[in-house]
Amino acid sequence: MKRVITYGTFDLFHYGHVNILRRAKEYGDYLIVAISTDEFNWNEKHKKCYFTYEQRKQLVESVRYVDLVIPEENWDQKITDVQEYHVDTFVMGDDWEGKFDFLKDYCEVVYLPRTPEISTTQIKQELKK
Ligand code: C2G
């Protein structure tokens, strides 16, 4: 069984998120998604989510490609996650290109093109108009 992991906030869940999850699952048989907790988002990413962690977890767990959701609580858990969950492949959108290459000592690292024209920030801005 090939195991894949990806990380993100996944706030205001949209088709760009579905696209990365669908493509990540193509790299294996079991997809783990680490969702940023509310505290991690606020303290480290200075993001205030519209949906809480539990609501974002519920949405991501409903996606057919997703097998397990775990919390992302800090920037430093990726190596232990890869080891603890026996991950073969780490996948992220290419806005993170190169940022997680240190994981290459532990698993395959894949950066995939982002879905153009959609982002949580853009949704928020357009709703404000
Ligand atoms: N994404 C995408 N296309 C979009 C929007 C997002 O492919 N139009 C991808 C991002 O590249 C990322 C994933 O969807 O791989 C989740 O995006 P965010 O929720 O914005 O996550 P981010 O804030 O980038 O957090 O430790 C890693 C961080 O937790 C990533």
C-alpha cells in the first residue's frame, strides 16, 4: 500500500482543493491530509479561518480521495508524520515549490501546479464587493 500525505488549511473548501487532493491520491492508495489547526493558522500563518478546524476536517473527510485527516499543529511535524504514518510520497501545490525538499531524505516529494483563478483569499475579497 502506497501512502501519500499533503498539508493545508482548506478554508472555504473549493475546487482547487479538490484538484490537489484528487491528484495527490493518484500517487498512491491511501491519502492522509494534515489540516492546519485554528491555533496554527492564527499563530503561524496569521490566517483567520472562516470555518473552524472541526468544520474544515468534516468537509475534507467527505472527499472521496481522502482516507485520513490529522491535525497540523506546527511547521516541524512533517518528518515525524512521514515516519509515523509510513508515508511514501509528500504532495503540495507548487506555490510551495522547494520549501519542503528536506523531506526528500524520508519520502518522494512532489509539487503539483496550483489550480488557476481560485483561492480562499479571492473568494473572501469577491464576497466583500
Ligand atoms: N491549492 C491549489 N490550487 C489552488 C488553491 C490551493 O492547488 N487554487 C493547493 C495548495 O497549493 C495547497 C493546498 O491546496 O497544496 C491547500 O492550500 P491552502 O489551504 O491554502 O494551504 P496552505 O495555506 O498553503 O498551507 O505546511 C503546509 C501548509 O499547511 C500549507
